Amino acid sequence: MEGFEAVAALDDIGPEGLRVIVDGEEVLLVRRGEEVFALGYLCSHQDMELEGGHLEGDAWVCPHHGARFHVATGEAISMPAIEAIATREVRIVEGKVFLKESQP
Ligand code: FES
């Protein structure tokens, strides 16, 4: 799959998310059933890690001060964060998670 890099197995992603590296950049994988979303690893509120948070519907909740980010768009949907975080395109093939590379 050109332009995508295998980063994890689907079953490696626990309820607190999973940190992976792609293109030298930290990314947080978040699982909702058989879906996976890839978010920037750091919260836009105080640059603290989003790993260790939890999923609530469409939102990933930061473990530090409770900001919520839409898992598909990265949009900040509740305070104290106001800026969106990055997202990456995800594909899942035979239980493996692939992330789109910035520069294929
Ligand atoms: S660091 Fe995430 S809400 Fe403050």
C-alpha cells in the first residue's frame, strides 16, 4: 500500500490509546471497536501527552484537564483546549494498522 506505513496491530491498541512513531512524529492511535483514529500525540492545551485519556463517543478526552477532541477531525470540542490537533489517515488491513506518510 503505497504511501502508508504499518505501525501496529489492531489488538495492540488499548483503551488508553497507543503511541506510535511515523515520519519521526509521535502519533496516538485510538480504537473504537474495529475503527482506528490517529491523532497528534500532544494536547493543544499545554502540550501534554494525550495517551492515557479515554474515548467518549466521538471524543478523545485529555487525561490532564479534560479537553475533548473529535477523533475524526481533531477539532477541539471542549475547553480548556481551543486549537485542533492533527489527524492522519488510517487504513486497517488484516488486523494491521497503517498510517499515511506525509511524504510517500
Ligand atoms: S493538557 Fe490537555 S487539557 Fe490540559
